[in-house]
Amino acid sequence: MDGAYAYLSGLYDATDGIRLKIEPLDIDYKNTQPVKVYEKNGLVVSALGIPHGDVPTLAYRIDSPNGRIVFSSDQNGSNPAFIDFAQQADILVMPAAITEDADEMSSFMHAKPSIVGKIAEKTHPEMLVLDHFMGKSLRDKDQIMRIIKQYYHGPIKAGRDLACYPVVIKKENHEK
């Protein structure tokens, strides 16, 4: 396989010692409706394109009988369809890549803490987990969390590699 991701070619055919075979899908990141990318045994994974400047990226929603988790990926917070996509997640994972005083280019790519807080406020997750801390945002993590708490009043966690966050099952939230 040639191209930018040649080093990942073993993923496509389970070679190179990688015991995982994937079936890549092309998802139109400009589509305003979520696209189901996986469904099996009650587990449904959907994707939605979200703005990360001029770099395409996808958010993912995982729905199961035991809970709902939404992974935002990098975004600047300007896609109103994400609000519906992330509604009532048990856990919403959002990047905290920049600080509130970030420059115009950084905020073209990433949501400021106030935007993250407003998104969490509108989507009502049971828990907000922040990830993708970078340079200054890592140093100013406490200030970022204070800003987000001005809008979202639920539990907020600063994510770490290999951290686990339980999904608390509330029967009334999962009945159809």
C-alpha cells in the first residue's frame, strides 16, 4: 500500500504480525447526519463529521444496552449537529487542547474551554472526560476545568492514558 498511511498497511489484511483485520469505510465528513459504521450484538457505532479547521475529523458515538459513550475528536465546536449526536451520553469525551486565550488559528482548529463547557451543558452527559491536553492547556488544566464548570455542572475528569471511567447504568435512560 502506498500513500500517507503505508505504515498501517498491515491493518488492512491482518499481516505484519497484527492480528486485527479492519474494513475501512469512507465516511463523508460533510454529512450533517450520523452514519452507522458498525452494528453487532446490540452494539452500535455511529460517526459524524465535525469541524477541525480545514482538517476532516469524525466524532464517534457508541450505543449499547449498557450505556452510551461519545468521543468528540478534535473540533472547534461550530457544528450544531454534534449537539444532537452527543445527547444524553453517559460519558462525553471532549478535547481540551487549547486555553481560553488561544489565538485565532488555534480556535479555528479546537474548541476553547467555554465552548467545551457550553457543548457539555447542551448535551447533558452524565460525565465529561477531557482529553488531548497539549502544552499550555496541560499546564493550565485547573483553569480550563474552572471555565468548563461555569457551564457544565456534572462531573468532569481530566483523562489519562489507560484510565477507566465506569458507565453508571440508569434504567430509565436506556428504555425505548
